[in-house]
Amino acid sequence: MPIRIGLIGKTNAGKTTLFNSMTLLAGEVSNYPFTTKSPETGVANVVSLCVHKEFRVQDNPANSKCEDGWRFIPVEVTDLPGLIKGAWMGKGLGNQFLSVAAQSDALLHVVDASGSVDKDGKITEPGTGDPIADFADVELELVLWYTKLFTQNLPKISKLSKTPGYGVPTAVEEVMQGIGVRKEHAVAAMKDAMLEEKAFDSWNEKEIQSFCWSLREYSKPTLLIANKMDLPYAAENFKKIREKFKGLMVVPTSGEAELTLRRAEAKGLIKYIPGEERFELLKPQELNDAQRSALAYIRRKVFGEYLRTGVQFALNSVTFKLLKENAVYPVHDPQKLSDKNGRVLPDVYLLPSGSTVEDLARDIHSDLVKGLLYAVDVRTGLHLPTNYVLRDRDVLSIVSTAKES
Ligand SMILES: Nc1nc2c(ncn2[C@@H]2O[C@H](COP(=O)(O)OP(=O)(O)OP(=O)(O)O)[C@@H](O)[C@H]2O)c(=O)[nH]1
Ligand SMILES: [Mg+2]
């Protein structure tokens, strides 16, 4: 299953613009509050240095793309409606959005860094809104929703935790695994809230809240996107945001600039590889005045000051740094680096760090894992046991008695 990344944030922060720039879909964007009414999912790509140059071969990618030596690996992105106060109680379809957000592997929390959204979500002059308060409001909704879910399940968790061999963390995992909560998250959250020694049935409201706050942090890695960096006041606010949220990864972006570049690239007007710090005009004579001035603006305002639009960097950071995914290339023939149809380096899989040869085999095909013997490390020719822990950019040939489909 591909990685799932959810876009959350206050209305008008620019979530749909970012989503469109990542997926080249056409979700509705407007300067009215609450434009997006229901979650929409699309495919974006994360980028990793392809191994084909190192092996001096020409590749024939199948499940991904290779451009100028970069592998583009698909991930799933979901655009969500803007969160409003009281969403956790079900306001404005809050429950539905929050449960979709909670099913993501990680979140991109978008704020309008220019501060051009007022407290009701209306667009105003840059510099008047408060992105730090916006972030805190949405985070609070999310935590209150986790707390509500947890509180509703207290009797169930209590009962389960007393089952022989269980305990609280396992019970919490069993009840909340649908939203990505695992045993180790519950263990860490209990430690933070100093609840390790306290009987579950005697946790008070405050302790439950503090436990749920930590549980949300551990179970749902989140990157803060400081968007609209092309507008005035954004640079000042970005500095404040970074100082305020030291433990968080904060990435400055301009979703609008990325969208303009990606659409111009799709039309063949420019050459632009997402994440690179430049673009080239391919057909200057075909640009109309509006396109010409938009591109000049981007070159001056976005690439000039921040070196990139930040969108690809945000996707890569959430995948490789926060979720700690590794890109692994399985091949059938370790000499030719090909699959059974002769395609060279056809596929790349993303697996979280700590995954083994056995996990990779299972991801490729459930049959492959049944007769799994070992894997061959294509770089060294060494045989790797089934419990070998994969590293980023490993190229492996899996050997199994089962027929690979
Ligand atoms: N200058 C600038 N404007 C942007 C940027 N991203 C979005 N906008 C504008 O901000 C407004 C809101 O953008 P949307 O993408 O619809 O925001 P949203 O977060 O999806 O809003 P909801 O669906 O209501 O939650 C639109 O007028 C966009 O054109 C950006 O990077 N720079
Ligand atoms: Mg939207």
C-alpha cells in the first residue's frame, strides 16, 4: 500500500493549491472560506536519487519514473476541507474529516505564513492574521478528537488491558490501530504523561488529555508547511513560527508558484524538475503576457529568496525524514538488474526503516514470502538472510522457492 499523506489546516491556507501542484489535479481553489467540501485523494511523487547511474545502466521504470537521474516514486495525498473550531464535536462534518486525517501515515499541516487569513477564515491584507494561533487552533481540534475517541473507548481499553498478556499499551493499540496508533506510541505517551505506574482506571481527565496529546504526536508525524512565502510578511512570520515550534520540521513553500511551474511544464512551455532550484524557458515565443510575468515573478520572488518553491522538499522530508522510509529496488536477475521481462530496475518500493528482506518480499507478493530463502545484494553479490534490515537504495534480488508472479 502506498504511503498516505494528509493535508490539514485552516481554511484558505492553500491546501488545495498545494494538492493541485503535487498531483496536477484540478481541485477547486478560491479565496472564499471553506471551498473544499469533502476529502479528495490523488497521486504525488517523492524524489530519490536513482541507482541507475551508479550501476551504469539505462533503466526502464515501471512503477515509478526516472528523470535526469531522479526517481519519482508515487505516494497518496489527500486534500481535506479546512478545519473549524468545534470540528472535534462534529461541527462542519468535523468527525468525517478528522477520521480521514487520522488514517493518513503522516500529515502536512499548512498555515498561511503571510498572515492574510483572518480569524473567520476570510482573506485580508497580509500581516494581519496570526499563523501561530491558526496552527495551534487546528492542532487542538485534532487532539480533542483523539481524546474524544479515547474517552469513548475507556471501558473497552480497560477490559482488554486486563486480559492475560495484554496491558494498557497493547489494549490501546488494539482499539486505536485504525488511526495508526501502535503499542510503542502508547508506551511513550504513558511515559510522557507519567502514567506508567498509575492504574488505568484511576487516570483523571487531565492525565487522559496529556496522554492523548502525546499519543497524537507520536502516532502521526507532522510537518508544518509555512505557505504563501511569496507574499509580504511571510518571511517575518516564518522566523517566528520556526522559533515557536522548535521540535517540528517547518518547510517554507509557495504552493501557487509550484502550481504555475508544474502546469507550465505539463504544457511543454518550460523544463522544470520538481525540487530543482531552477527552470528553463523552452518556448518563450509561445508565452502570453500573463504567463511571462508570472514566471518572472517566480524567478524573482521565489527562487531569488528561498531557492525553491518548497513543495517537493516538503513531500521528500515527510517521507524520508519523518516517516524514515527507504527506497529499495527489487530485481529478478542480479546480473542484468532486470525483471522477468527484461526491464532494467523496473520498480522501487518504499519501506519504513527497520523493514527486512521478508517485509519486502511480502510487499511484492504474498506468495514470494512463503518459500523465501534469502536475497542477493546486487552491489556485493552477498547472500542476505530474510531478517536482513534494508537500507536506503538497496538493490536486491529475492530468492524464493515460490513462483514469483
Ligand atoms: N500568494 C499566494 N496565494 C496562495 C498560495 N496558495 C494559495 N493561495 C491562495 O489562497 C487562497 C486559498 O487557496 P486554497 O488552495 O483554496 O486554500 P484551502 O486551504 O484549500 O482552503 P479551503 O478549501 O477553504 O480549506 C486562493 O485564493 C489561492 O489562490 C501561495 O502560495 N501564494
Ligand atoms: Mg481547499
